[in-house]
Amino acid sequence: MALLDVNGLKIYFHTRDGVVKAVDDVSFSVDSGETLAIVGESGSGKSVTCYSLLDLLPKPPAKIEGGTALFDGEDLLSCSLERMQHFRGNDIAIIFQDPMTSLNPFISIGEQLIEPLIYHPDKARRLSREDASKRAVELLDEVGIVDAPARFNCYAHEFSGGMRQRVMIAMALINEPRLLICDEPTTALDVTIQAQILELIKQLQQKRDMAVIFISHDLGVVAGIADNVIVMCEGTVREAADTESVFYRTSDSYTKRLLAAIPEGAKTMANRAEEGQPLIEVSHLKTYFNDYSSPAARAEKRQVKAVDDVSLSIQRGEILGLVGESGSGKSTVGRSIMQLVPITSGSVSFNGTPISGLSSSQLVPWRQRMQMIFQDPYASLNPRMTVYQTLVEPLLYHGLANSNNIEQQVQQLMDDVGLARASMRKYPHEFSGGQRQRIAIGRAIATKPELIIADEPVSALDVTIQAQVLDLILDLVERHNLTMMFISHDLSVVRYISDRVLVMQRGSLIEEGKTETLWANPKEPYTKNLLSAIPLADPKSERERLSS
Amino acid sequence: MLRFAFNRLLQAIPVLLIVISATFFLVHSAPGGPFSADKAVPPEVIRALEAQYNLDQPLWQQYVSYLGDVLQGDLGPSFKYSGRTVNELIAAGLPATAELAMYAMLVALIIGISAGVLAAMRPNTMQDYLPMSAAMLGICMPSFLLGPILVLVFGIHLEWLPVSGWGDIPGDKILPAITLGTGYAAYIARLSRGGMLEVLSQDYIRTARAKGLSEPLIIFKHALRGGLIPVVAFLGPAFAGLLGGSFVVETIFQIPGLGRFYVQAAFNRDYTMILGMTVFFATLIILFNLLSDMLALWLNPKLRQQAGGES
Amino acid sequence: MDRLQAMEEKGSSLWRDAWIKLSKNYLALFGLGVIALLCIVSLLTPWIAPYGYEEQNLMLGATAPSLEHWLGTDIFGRDMLTRIMYGGRVSLMVGFIATAVALVIGVLWGAIAGFVGGRVDAVMMRIVDIMYALPFMIFIVLLMVVFGRNILLLFLAIGAVEWLTMARIVRSQVMSLRKQEFVEAAYSLGLSQWTIIRRHIIPNTLGPVIVYTTLTIPSVMLLEAFLSFLGLGIQPPESSWGLLINYGVETMEEYPWLLIFPGVTLSLTLFALNFLGDGLRDALDPRTSKD
């Protein structure tokens, strides 16, 4: 018998609008030393499944309607809260997606680490504070926290994202659990940090012979570390098999779609960049912000150099990718070009005419010619305006339509971005994330712009939706003869869509090149690091990479 | 932390100066002098009185000398209680008011926090509805209504508790403290429920649960600190409110405290008394606001470090 | 752009969702009903009041509730129901007008601070912080003493105290809206500042403003009643619930109904307004729509 045996698990959510079958008849098992990956998009029930094992679901609305989860022969779903507290943290531990919000900001991380030891439900196994602290420091050291004894008394906000996740891992391992559940442990992290954390989890597992359940939306992340994979969709298991079968020999249509949705390989569309006068020319752009993060910074009038001396140009018809990790200043470059943030110095020219420094009324004609698509489809639409109102606004404001043809123009836009005409009178909250992003794209192309700056337009979307929206963007670029700057942290996406790529780090451009040249032959060590950290949806090569 | 306190204290000085000046000129611009209400006082007597209180000097001169006195902690003589200074009167009223405010605050904190925490532990159940309905009742039942009703029921009808006085008969402090504290207990209950609910929905509470900690440990160690920050920040304003509330409660229960003096001074048009007490109250309230801000700050390690950060 | 309004059609807007949610909240509906009833009664009082406001009957004196006098009479034989109705006019008027004063000052102050930002915001909010720390109750008493008990002054004084929280709410709302991507999108469309404020900022700040306005009215009415109770607010021959409670306390041992009826009326009104405010908050807060 396996360490954990889940059979026929059913979890329903009883909401005001009816019953949602979040998990419907799910079975799987995992044994010591084994890694099981549960893969699915948002709403697939993958996290709900795992939270139910530790009784972490809010009840109501959640209700377990059936099934068993035998851990070492004992059913986790029907045990008492007291018994559950024995399992939690001792036999089964869990790490969460966002290490910032998952650590208590009011208690030092050392104190949080030793809690499972000093408050152990089994009184005989309780440790004294000193012994527990000693053990915690050792573990912090093991997960790669430098200068662990000194960091022991620090608070969560004093660590970087990657370090926080290491602390979370140490906390999960403090009682030597036999099963570790990882709920999207690297989703909130930059790609280079992600690689380190994945490796750490792998190592720790091998050393301890733990069972690991790894939840992810990203098949690429899973390829290198999972022994078995189950693919979930809308509460049901679509496929359950060993990793190689899933990646190389799947017969399930949904799994195929997931695999196909991973942007991989080079762009298929021809490079349409024209020679001659660049459409956008940015020279020596500096955008600094006042640092208000602390009273001390404010008092000293410290500045954050978000963009520090960046020069670039975009040819007409070109798709330029701008990549960098969080905090690299890539979004600020886009907003500076759009004149949405005041620039500190330098200049931006559109088609040879300088537009930086123009007043907002002088900018109006230029604004029609350049538009922006934003990252968060939930924040980028006014919640109190219908799709129709959102799309009509640019048309009427720039005098591109009159009352006779406006209806027809909006319908045309809806068709363009693949939305049903009938949903014109609906409000944003009645749409899914992908549909909302389509509305935002429709608004951006409404003024018939020449340039579109897309700031992480697909990062908030599920992979299958992401692929559809990327294809929509490429299609629109071609049909409307657009020039585009595509800003993203996701290198695979950038490679799939851009002709040329710029790499940013800490406010500066550090490397640029034609996409394929750069991929084949990166010069800067930082770029090399970035590229090698991308997880590939290919178990064999991933395993080689992780073991090297 | 000390630096922050020092900065805030520095900022409080101009604020106090403005308060003193505004109050001074407001009081002195009042139509009719302080003695005009008394009938048939010979002009020479008024003149003598005015000279005694420096009222014959130009206004700015009075202002400067008053400011000088206040800086030395001297709030001047009372108009109505001849021979007594405002300082003396404040010293006489302060103990009762301070004691009353303290008891009321205790009532408010103990009842308020426990009701709020209980309600937040099981939202949308009876354990939530009952204390929260009671809290709503407390908010909608102002002290000047609650006090007389309590007197009517427990003092006059049931004859369990004395209906007035302060420290004369055992138990005479109970009704005033409850009257003054109830409204704040209700408000604190709502604040702490909101704060606790917010915190209990945080990811780190889920983490604590996943570690196998017991529910009491989660509530008291992991949630309470964050959940009570709104309550702590409210303590300063609550204190100001208690002072205001003491006007009513001390009047109802005939307690010889500052609030009653203030109301009497207002009716008697005892200008130096009003002026002096306003300055005193303002100082006290600004000080308490500072304290509650600092306490709220200190509870949050991130802000604590920033506020106390070097340079 | 105004043609847009004409073209609007139905859809499930957030306002409609909020209304549906509110209409399922019986306490809030009860509150709304009570407020509406009170407003109507107050408007019609001169015509529907059973007796004249100053109509005394010294022979009668204080009597318990009866068929002629539903809520009894006071020591001068004046009908309590009539007096509570007239008092309600004043109390509600103070509540609404002072709240309107607070609303205007608070919204303008907060919107300007939030929208202009930078140093202007820092200075404006510093002022609010400082004023928060001031003993306003004492100031109002002072004002009343110095300038006499003037009802207009009372409106202004209370309004001037209550705008602070409104300013903070509006400012934080505007600040967070300004950073929202849909406002950035409006900028990048080239919309003018005023259009952005009118079409994108105001409709999205309205919810919290409505909620807080509803919650300000009871606290203003409470403040008025408090001052009137002390004898420092409304003065005779005008009357308000606070003043009636004050009279009621003096004679509560002999004639408890003189305290209880005005007290219950005031509490019930405060209840209704608070329930409505809480209900509106639940209905308009997008966070509560999730569960």
C-alpha cells in the first residue's frame, strides 16, 4: 500500500448560485521517495484536492461529499480535528504559492520555525526552546539561508522572495514530514529563483526519502521533477500516468491542448520590420521615482532609478521583446514611451518627432497612434462601464466614428478580437480573464494605432488561454500592420512572439539581439543564466539539466 | 522608535500653539465681557476686576502674558471661583475623571475585544450575530440615554446600585463606568471583529493551521496582534471621546470631575476656566494620540524598523 | 461624449448587483423603510401632527399614554407625539445638513489631495492628521458658549468635524484608482483630465462615499443630541430629540415615558441608519461578492 491513497474524492462548494463540483471523483496515490505532480489550470480543483487532505478548506462553502484519503492506512477525511493536528506539520507538511503572505509578518521567522517543535501536539515529543532553535538554525542553513543564526530573529519582510520561500520550506520540513505538498511554490518567483527552489526541493526530497505532491499550472516546471503526473480539468482527472507517458505519448485531448499551449520554439510569422526611419526612438531615457518606502528614504529624498540611461529604437512593423525579471524597470520603459510617467531626462521620438515633454493636450494626436495593453485584465477595465462603453470611448473621443456608424464599428472591433457581438452590453465582471483581455485589446486597437506596447499581456492568464491571446495578438499585428513592443518576464513567450529582444537588468539594457541569435548565443552571463533557467516541457532534457 | 516619538512631539508643539491661540482669541472675541452678565455692578468695580485680571490691557499683551504663563504651566485664575486658580480646579477634578475614564476604558477593552474576537471566530453564526447585535445596540444607545435608563432600572427600580456620587458609597462607580464604557465597547467590538476577520483570512493563518498549531494558539498568538492594530490605533481617539463623554456622565451621576467643571464653566461663562481646560484637554489628547500611534507602530515590526531606522 | 449616456442599455451593472444584494438584506431594507417613513413624517409634520407644537394644557399636566395622547403628555400637558415629531424635524435636519457640509468639504479635500498627489497631498493630509488629534467636542462646546447657541453654527461646527474621515476615504479611493490600469488606459487614450475624473474616477468612488455618508448621518445626529442634552445645542423654543431626552431625564422617576419615547425614537433612527449603512457597505464592497 502506498503512503497516501486517495480514492473517489469529491468536494463540492455550496454557494448562493448553486453547487460547484470543485473536485469530482479524484483518485491517486503517492509513495515515499516519489513525486506526484498535479497539473491543471485555474479552477481545475488541484489546490482544493490537496487542501482537503489537511482540512484547510473553508467549510462552508466547501463540503467533502465522498471518498477516502488513507495516509498510512488512516483516513484523513474523517479524522477528528485533534487527530488532524497530529498530521499537520508532523506527517504532512505544505508550502504555499506566495511566501510573502504565507509568513506571519508580526512574528520573527525563527519563532515561526520552532512553533511546530515547541507546541507539538504530542507532549512527549515537545522540544525545549533552545533545542528547537538549534534545530531550526541547522535547517535554515540546510535550505541555503546564509548566516542562519543571525537571520533567525529577522522578520519576513527582511527577506527576498526566494529566501522567503526557502524559509517556508525549512518550516515545512522542521518535523521531518513524510509527505510534502508544494502548492505552486515557484509561481510567484522569478525564473532564475524558480530554478534554484526546484532544485532545492528535489535535493531535500532525495535526502529524506519523502513523498512529494507538486501542484502546478505549468507543465514545464513539472517535467524535471515529477515521477508521475495527473492532469486535472474542472474537478476531474483527465490523465494519470508516469511523466514520460504524459509528455510523449498522451492520448488525452486536454493534455494535448495543454502541451500545445506551451509557447515553445521560434516565432512562425515572418519578420516584417521595415528599414529606414525607426517608428520609436528612445535615447538616454532616465526615469527616476521618489522613494517613499520608508520615512528615512523620504527624508533623504532618495530616488529609485527605475530606468537608468536606456536607448532603443523600434522599426516600423517590428515586434520588439523586452525581457527582465521583476524590478528590472521593463514596465517603466513602456510607460515612459507612452508618456504615462514623467521622465527624468532623455527623449522619446515617434516617427522622428520628439514627443517627450509635450503637454497632455499636445499629446492627444500622438496618443491615437500609440496604445497600450496592460497586464491585469481585472484592473484594466472600468468595472462600471459596459464593453460597449469601453470600446466607444476611444472612437468618439478621437472622432473616428459618428452616431451612424458607431454601432457597426464596435461590432467590427468585437469581431476582430473574437468576442460575441451579443455580449456588447455586458459589464467586465461578467467575463472571464481571457475575454477581458480581449476587450482590453479591442480598446487598444480601436484608434487604429501604429504602435502597441503590450505590458505582460498574457501573464495573468491560464496557459491555454494565453496561447489563444498570443495568437490573437499576432493575428492583429499582421492584419492591422502594427508595430509592437512586447514586455514580459516569460522568455518562452517572448521568443515565440518577437523579432528582436532586449534584456533589462536593474534599470539598464544589458543585451540585445535578433531573437534566435540571442537564444543560440547569449553573451552576457545574466542572459545565459536567464535562458538556462527556463523549464522545458521535456522530461528527459529537464532531468539532465537538473542533475548537472 | 524614540526618534519617531521625538519627531511627533516636535510636531505637536506648533499644533498646541495653534490650539492655544485659536482658543484664546475665540474666547476673547466673545460678545459681552465676562462680568457683563452680572447685573448692577458699579462700573468702578468692573474696572477694578478688569484690572485684576489684566483685561484692561491691549489684547496682544494679554495674549503674550497668557502664553508665557501657560508655558510655565500656569493656566491663570478662575473668574467665577474667586481666589482659586484653574490649575487648582483641574487638580481637584482630575482624579475622579481619570479614574472614571480608566474604568470605562477597561470595560470597553475587555468587553469589546472579547466580543469582537468571539464573533470573528465563527462569522455568520449565532456566536457572531449575538455579540454584534449587542454592539449595534450599544452604538445606538448613547450614554445620555443609557445612563438615565441604568439609573432608572438598577438605581431606582431595583435599588441595587447607588444612583450618584463618586467614592462615597461602595458600588457607586459601577454605573458611571458602564455608562461611559458601553459605547466604546461596542465600537471596539466592531473594530476588533473586522480586524480579526481580515487577519484570519490571511494566508499566514492557513500556514499556522497547516503546521498543526491548535486553534487557541492560532487566535491568540498569530491573529490577535495583527487583528488588534485597528483597536490600538483607535485608543487615542477613544480617549478624546471618553473625555467628551465624561461631560455627560459626570453630570448625570454628579461626579466632581473635570467634565462637570467644564460644563459648569461653559454655563457660567467662566472664560479663563474654559480657556485653561481646553488647553489642558488638547495637550492630553494630543499626547494620547501620540501614544496610541506609537503602540500601533510598535506592534508592526516592519513599520517599527522603518520608523526607528538609522539616518 | 454625452451622447454615450443616451446609448446606454441594460446589462448587469455593479449598481444593479448591489441593489439585488441589498434587497436581500432585510435589516438594511428595514432601515431604509424607517428612514423613508421618518423623512415623510418630518416633511408633513405641520399638517399631520395631532396637536399644535406650543399647545399647552396645564390643567392636564403629565399623563401616561392614552387614546387622546398616544405617547402621553409632558408636565405642561403638551402632546409628546407632537413634540417628538417636531423634534425629529430638527434632529433629522441637523443630521442631513451637517452631513452634507461634511460631504462637500470631505469629498473635495480628499479628491484634490488624492488626485494632485505629491507635496500638496502630503500637506493636506498632514492637516487632516493634525485635526484628527484635536479635541473637537471641546471646541464645539466652546463655540456654542462664545457665539451663543446658534443652529446654523451648529451645522457648520458639526460638519467641520465630521469631514475628516470622509476626506481620508475619498483620498485613498482616488489614490488607488489613479494607479488602476483602466485609468492609465484612459490616459493613454488621451482623454482629458476632466473626462477621466467624470467617467472613470467619480463613478468608482461613489460606492464608499454613499456608504460613509449613510454612516455619518447617525454620528452627526448623536453629536447634536449630545450637545442638546448638555443644554449646549438646540435651545427652546426649538426642540430636538436630545433636548427632549434631557427634559425626560429630569422627571424620569415620576414620568418615565417622557424619557423612554424620545429615547426609543432616537435609538431606532440610529439603528435604521446604521443598518442601512452596513447593508450598503456589504452590497457595494466587491470583496463581499465572492462568497
